[in-house]
Amino acid sequence: MSKLQSRRQFISGCARYSLGLTIAGVIGFSLTNASSQQWLWQIDPFKCTNCGRCATHCVLNPSAVKCVHAYALCGYCDLCGGYLKPGHIARNTAAENQLCPTAAIERKLIEEPYYEYHINEELCIGCAKCVEGCSSFGNGSLHLQIRQNICVNCNECAIARVCPSDAIKRIPADEPYLIKGGFEHGQTL
Amino acid sequence: MVRLYKKHIPLKNHNNIFLGLIFLLMTVPTQIAHSQQQRFPKPEFQTEYQIPETERPNPRAPFMEYLDLFLLLAVLSLTTWLVLKKRSRKWILWVSVFSLLYFGFYRNGCICSVGSLQNLTLSLFNEGYSVSFTVLAFFVVPLLFALAVGRVFCASACPLGIIQDLVIVKPIKLSPWLQKSLGLFPFIYLGLAVLYAATGTDFIICRFDPFVGIFRMGAEFHMIVLGISFLLIGMFVARPYCRFVCPYGALLKICSLNSKYHLSITPKDCINCKLCKDSCPFDAIDFPTDEKENRASRKDFWKFVFYAALIPVLMFVGGWAVSGSYKLLSSAHPDVYLANLLVSQPELMQNTENLDIETFMSSGKTLEILVEEAKIIQEKFRFGGWFLGAFIGLVIALHLLNQVIFRKRSIYEANRGDCFSCGRCMDYCPVGKPEHPFFKDKPEMVVKS
Amino acid sequence: MLNLDFEQQMNETEKIKRARQIAIIAGVFTAFVGVLLLLNYLQIKKSDPLNSLVLEKLVERLSSEPNNQHFVEEIRQVDLLMRKAYFTSLWQVRTGAYLMLFGAIVLVLSLRVYYSLRFAIDQPSADQIKEKKKRQLTQRWIGFSGALVIILAIMSAFFTMNHLKNYEPKKMLVHSKSDDESIEKVEIVSIRTTEKETDTVIITESTDVEVKQPEVAITQQPKVVVFNEETVKKNHNAFRGSWGNAVSSSTNLPTSWDGATGKNILWKTELPIHGYNSPVIWNEKLFLSSANTSKRVVYCYDRNSGKLLWEREVNNIQGSPATQPKTTEDTGLAAPTLTVDGEKAFAIFGNGDIIAFDLNGNRVWAINLGVPDNHYGHSSSLLTWEKKLFIQYDTHKGSKVMALSTETGKTIWETVRTNEVSWASPILAKIDGKFQLIMLANPNLSGYDITTGKQLWSVDCMSGEVGPSPVYGGGLVYATNEYARMVAVNPKTGEKVWEDNYYLPEVSSPAYHNGYIYIATTFAVVACFEATTGKLLWEFEAKNSFYSSPMIAEGKVWVFDTGGKAYIFESGGESKLISSPELGEKVFSTPVFADGRVYIRGIKHLFCIGVN
């Protein structure tokens, strides 16, 4: 081995060890801040302003954001602000009275005068029109959530970036939903 | 959406009790509605009706992320063996196809090592966010492999690289000046990505990832266009993203330059047959040097001194310039952008068409607080700008310096920084293959090899 | 190729031809699908089927002619069509993307085969340019690129404006207030109509509202919320009214009511959680708070209708204790009264939590001052003036007075006090044309500069556990406490003008009006003194003891005993009881007045009393 080569190898070895030390340092330093915690994106329904961007900005089409129904909070109203258009002429399932653009809300009579509303997530596009109606005129039991079985969990959620009210946050993966009634306002991250 | 109702308020349809209700309720800002969850009490059902549970479909099981990590390690180890021992381009190709299908199309390109850089940065600068062990491992493992055996990650684990590798059809040679000056960009991009992640502004690497849209079969229109353009260019300029954009590649390059072991074109000694010379689509093969010509002259020595002296100057000038451009850089942050917009055009505050402004106005936060927050973010950019600028200056200076350092080389060998360990060149090497057509009329060479 | 016989060569050309053909077909196919996808994208973008304008128009027309079956049919058809269009396009995009991917894979494979066969590398190319030249060129270009980056950065530094730098908060107007207020107007109209009129009349009223809308639109310009002496005088924005001085400017107040029959009770609403604090009012909104050991809540009511506008739980405050401090039942965690500065309502709780909401219930800021060490529970109320929120924080572990910024909650000044723990509230008094913060505790009555927090004067004159707050009037400050004394102090000189100890209140604070001091004691006596001399002028034996403080309004003295019986006296040197109406519910808080109405928080309900 020539002198030149051994010198080169020495320099390269030094560089390698210092790089290795740097990486070890980065690992050590980040380990102080690392955990086995994995993260998912979710909407804080109390911060959500129902702007409608969830429907249009998700990388998936249709969006991974769906309307969910916190049944425990629902008033089972006949006159449902989430189901009926503001100017509806009758309280029935006819197209001219339905607020949902894809007819994703199924209305079922339980007993007079109570109706159950169920979201068909196959059809739901997450436009939040019903959420707006329900929270303006009703109990706010309809609200948006990211469906974790659909969400591809992008490293940078495209909706979170455009959410005007910062309602989309990373949450720990062991509690993947923030469904109303199940947690207190402000309890999220 | 609130507007929807406001618009509908003066309904012409009067004989409707609903109207009265709207009047009562429209006046309550939507925010308030949230707290009054029981505006209508839960009914007491006479029938046996059971209130259903809200469905909560589960996310992908968390342990699957450890499977991802295991597969990454397996792929990297296997590739290492294929590159160093087995020396088989064909097998590397198949491993890379597997990675493309798994990490790319099946896992939708998230999480990848390239993006993990930002998660790590964010966790270091943001106390509320902790990086998970798997993400940390995704960041570190390829770097350690690069330090040991070169960029095997690029060869067969990175879906972004592989998709480009597979579309190479007729690579053209790029002049060194073009390669080297375009090669500055990954470092700048790396610095920017760290700055943006550290300030909590954005994950720009993920946002401008051209291929993730293809893996997911859907993305914003312009990102799809960008991805397809990269692939079209990639047919002729091999791996354009890896070579001229990828910020993680910049890190891998630094590690790989000093790697302990590395792919070698020949299994034994090089016989200088020149067959591999044009085999690399990435222009990553260094040729033997011409002793007469390739020697540092006196002029080169002074140039070296000059460039070395330039390092602190460029670092300072770069730091000063980039820190000065904090206004532009920070406007990518939504709060800074909004504050700037509202301060420069206060009339926009009445604009109900702009959703961001409308939401801000109804949030009850004062502009004063927003401006204060925006100024804090701007300060971070101004401070971080010094580091980013100094880093860019250093990179430029070192690139220049590298051009006046002459190294003796007597064989054809892979450039450790630029080589992706794809193994193409190995197929061209006749050494150890006595039946290779190259030896047909030079049988004496076989013995030599 | 180095060694191919003729036949193989034929085979090769054949293969090349095949590969080229496949490549062309795949290329055309991929491009075709791509164009279709692009067209689909453009079309969906242009005519968003789920937000169809046609449908919207039809629905609008239907609402004007609700019985037109033709419209109904048409809407149903269009709706179906639009939904079909949307879901079909989704399907098209998905299928198209897969087809395109397939086409692209075939294209790439065939192209690879084609090129590898046609341009197999067999002879290495020759070098054209010399190494040195290459290197020189490279250096130049790296230099160019580097310079370009730096120049771009410098240019952006010089040519981008930073508007935030020139931003002056003063210019900024409080936003969105006008909008809210305009809505409030509408609200009042509509509520009154629903209360009084039948459904058919609502129509005329609501058209009325419609007519008013343009006016509303005009007022939607940003305007400054006025928080000055005039508006504070009009509003009962703190404990014992404006500046805590026990005087209200309200008129046309009812002097008779009956909680049992509902006479003159305009509305009453049940308060879900108990609290001893008194309501405060800003324009049409009334605020109060409640707390138990599990939660602390701020409520905002429409004071005209009694409707709960919002309620906000106070939680998630950094530093707030997990378990609540022990308090006695007659104090609780929500004894201090809120205050409002026209833009925000501020509340403090017995655990040291202090929070600011805007009038729409959006949380603006919140902090915890540290749990007060107080054996009954913290009860000193808040006051605000000149963008500062004043807190008298007298505890066993040291006493202090602080001013927080109403905008951010940050401490503007903080002054350490040397007195014992106390339960009295501060007042603001204009002395020599400048407002002073006056506080009473054991042993001193003292005045503070509100801009700097400097103590201006202090007189040792009190003892015991101080509950009653001081009052200012006629140039003197009056302070009193059970088992101690009542004193009148001249704040300019610091001298005690007189001192007496015949009747002393324990919880209730004194009131001043036109040269008379009124107090109400725990032993159920209302007494009046001459303010300049301290001479007892009259006394009145009531039914129950007094915790609620007397208030002066419309030249009368108003005070509720704990049994809920109110006593309304003519203010003056002679005892003249105008009336003594019954509320029918225990009362511990102080009444609040606002144009023609009396608001009083009972133990269970909030009442609005007015002539109906």
C-alpha cells in the first residue's frame, strides 16, 4: 500500500468516525425526545369551523374526513338542521329537502317524533354542510372526524396545512378519535 | 358556511315555524353552539331503542410500523450482500421492485426516510411533538448503512429513487459543470427543509414530493403534473430527483463519501478495459487520471488558498443575505402570511370571501396578538436564516475547493458520493468472466484478470 | 454487437421492431388516458356537480313557490343527475389512473427493451474535453450558481416589504364587534316578537328586520369599542357597579315585585351550579360565574330574554391545581365577581385561575396566579380600567396587588402588600382628576397609582378579618368592618376624619350617596350616617341578616336581605322605606341595575325584575 493511499484511508477513516459520532449524537439527542408514541391526524371538533376544506384538500378523493354522528348527543329531532335544507318545504327524505349533497344521511323513524340519523360513509364526502346545520340549529352531534381506516397518515396532512382554525392536530395513535361527548373541550393537544 | 344561512335568512317563505327558530339561533355564533350540546335534550324513548355507538374504525395497527422497519433493515442488508458479495444487478433490481411495491404503492410512500428528517427536526425544536422510535430509525438506519457500505438505500429501498430508476431508458451524459452546479440544490433544499420544520411552518419535502401522488394514485393536480414531468425527464436524465433535488440524498452523499466499504466495479483488479465507462446512467464513475494533465499547478495552489479563505467570507455573506431574506422565507408560515395580509390591506378584514380571514376574524383573536405571534416567527426565521445562509455559503465554498483538489487515480471506480449502488456497472466488467467477448482477441488479458 | 451471426441479427431487428410497436401503442394509450383524465379534471373543476348553481337556483325558486310540483320534480331529477355525475367522475378518475399506470409500465418496459437493444454499449466513447478545462468550467458555474442564490436572497431582503414592522396596534380597531352588535339588534327584535306575538305577526316583524338589514350593513365598518367613563357609568361592569362604588345611573326601576306571583319578574332562569358572585352587565349581555369542586364555568346571558348565550368551562390552564383548594360553604370557589371592559369579560376563581373571554365566549387568555392561601376562600372581585385588570391578592402567604394586561394577561405591575389576608374588593376612585385603586385590609386602607402600582398613601385603621370593601364619596374614603370600626379617611392627607363603632357590617359593604353613608349588617340592621361627621341618622330593623351590599340607584337605597326580601329606601337623612318586595329565594349577591331593570342572583335562579 502506497503512502498516498494510506494517508487517504486515514483521512477517510477520521471523517467516517466523526460522521459516525455525529449520527450517534443525533440519535442520543433525539432519544431524549423520542418515544414509542406514534401519531395520527385528527380533527378537534370543538375547533372545527366547518369551512368545507376537508372535502377538497385531502390527498384522497373522496376525502378521508367523514361526518360522524355522536348519537349520545343527538336530540333525534324531526326538524333536523343537519338533515334538512334551510328552506325545506316538508320534513321528509325528498331531494328538494335534503341538505346533504350526496344524500349520505339516512333518516329513520324510531318512534314519533324521534328520528335517527345515520351517516353512510360510502357516500359522505366530508363537506361539513350537515355539521354546520347541526351545530347552528341542533346539539352539534354531527361532526367531522378523520377516518383512520381510510387516512393514509401523510407525514404532513394536506388539510391540516390549510385548516383555517388549526383544528387538525397530531394525536397519539392509541386514542385515534376525538368524538364529541367522549372528551372534554380543550382536552386535546 | 355560516354565510349560507345568513344568506337564507330573509326567506320569502314565511309561514314556517322553522324561520322563527332560525332567527333565534342564527344570532348565536357557531362557536357557541359547540358548548350547548344539549340544546335539545336526549329523548326518552318509549320503544326498546338502543342508542347506537359511534363507529371508530381502527387505524393500521401500530406494530405494523415495526414490520416496516424490519423490512427496511432486511432490504438494506440484502442489498448490501448483493452489492458487495453476490454482485448481481438483476437481484438488486428485483429487491428494488419489491421495495417500490411495498414502501411505495402499498405503504403510500409514508413514512419514508427522506421525510423523516423533518419529523426529527420538529421534535428537536417543538416540545409538544416527540418523534417515534420507528421514524427515528427510518432516518438513521440508511445513513449508517451509507457510512458502512454506501448508498444501498438509494439502490433498492427508497421508492422515490426506484420509480425513477425503473423509467431510465436512454440516459444522456451531463457535463460536469451542470451536474456540479445543480448538485448544490439538494444542500440548499436540505437547509430550507430543516429551517421550515424547525419553525413548525411546513414539511416542504413531503409537500413537494413529486412521486407520492403517484403511489397514492391521487394528489393535487400540480403535484401530479410535477411527478409525471420528473418521470418523463427521468427517461433521459437518470434519477433527476435523486441527483439534483433530494435533500436526504445530500446527507447520504456525505456519509457515503467516507464509507468503509463500497461497491466496486471490478471483483478483483481493474484491467482498464474501459467497458464500464459509459455504463453508469448517473455519471458516477471516476476515470483514471491523466498524469501529465491532471496535476495541481502553482495556479491551482493559489486557487486553493483563495477558496479556503473564501469559506468564512461566503459563510458570513450567505448568513447575512439569507437572514435578511427572512421576510420572504417566513411568509410561508400561514400566521405570518395572514398578519402581513391584514396589516397591509386592513380593508380585507371585512372580506367574507376569504375563509382564512373570516375564520380569524370570528375567532376573537385580535390582530395585535396575531402580529405579535407572527413577529416571533419572523425572528426565528431571521435567526435561523444565519445558520441556513452560513451552511449554503460553506457548501458553495467546499464545492469550489473540491474542484482544485487533484487526486491520482489509476483505475475506473465508482464515485462514492454519487454512486447509488445500483450495480449496473458490475454487469459490464469482464473481469472474472473468461468467456466475455472482450477477451476474444486478447486472451492474455484473461490471465491477468 | 461483437459476435452475432446473421440469423440472430434478424431476430434482434425483429425484436427491436416489436418493442417499438408496443412502445408506440402503449404511448398513445397512456397519452389518450391522460388526456381523458385531464378533460375530466377540467370539467369537474368547471362545473362542480355537488355545488351545482342550477340546483341552488331551482331550490330558491321552489321556496318562493312551495306548491309547484313541477319544480319539485325538476329538482329531484337535477339532484340525481348531479350526484351521478360526481360519483361517475370519481370512478372514471380511479379507473383512468390505473389504466394510465398500466400503460406507463408497458411503455417504459418496451422502451427499455427497445433502447437496450438498439444502443447496447459496446465501445466506450472517447473523451473530448480535457480534465483541467472541465474543472475550470465547473468552478465558474458553481460560482455563478452560488452567487445567484446569494443575490436572490439579498434581493428578497431588499425588495420584500415587512408590513409587520410598521404595524402600530393603536391603529387597529377592535374587529368584528360591529358585526356582532348588529346581530344582537336583530336578536332582540325577534325574541320580543316570539314572546309577545303569534306566529303570523312574526312575518311582519321579520320583514321589518329585513328592511333594517341595509342599515346593519352600513354599521359593519370597524369601529372602536368605547370603554370610557361615560360607558362605564352606563354599565354595571363590576362588583357594586361602575368602579365598585355602589352607585348606578339606571332609572325607571321597579320598586315592587313578587317572586311568588311572578309580578314584575320579567324572566328568571335556573343557574345549574352555585356561586356567590354578582352578575355584571355590558350592553345587552350579562355575565356571571359558578363553580363547584369539579368545574368552573362562566356564563353569558342575553339580559333581555334570559337566554343563555354561551357557557364556557374554565379548564386547561397552565399551573391550575388538579385538586381544588378547600373553601368554606359560604364562600366557595366562585365568590369573586367578574368584570367587563367592553371587549372582554374577566373571571377569577378560588383556585387562582383567571381567564378572559371575548364577549362571544372565545377564550382570549388564561393564567393561574397560584392557589391563594385563604381559609375561607378567595373572594376579592376584579376591576378593570385603562387596559389593566386589577387584582387584590391578599393571602396568608403574603399579599400583593397586581395589574394584568387585559389584552394578554401579562403582568404590567405588581406591588407587594404588607397586610393580612382579606376578603374585600378593590374600588377605583377619581381623586385629583386621576383614578386611584383603593383597597382595604387588616390593618391598612391604602391607595395605589394605577399606572405604576406605587402605593400613594396608607392608613392603619382596620383590624379583624376584613370583608366589606371601601367606598369613596364626597372626597373621603369610608372603610368598615365587624368587630373593628368604621372610619372616614381623607385620601389626600391620610388623616382619619372620624371613627365610630356602633353599627358595623361583616360581609356587606357600605354605600355613599349625597353626604350619607349606608350600611347593612349581619344583625339585620340598615343604618345611615352623616358622611362628614359619622353621626348616626337612622336605623332600620330588617327581617334577615345582610350579606348583599346596599346599592344606590335613582336616588334610592336598595338592599336585599339573605331571605330574599328587598328594602328600598328614599336616600336621605330620614328613614323612608318605599317598599320591601319579596323575591322568594335566598339572596347573597348584590343587585345589578340596567335601564329599568333590576337583576339579582338568588341562590338558585337569576332574576330580571322590571315593569311588565
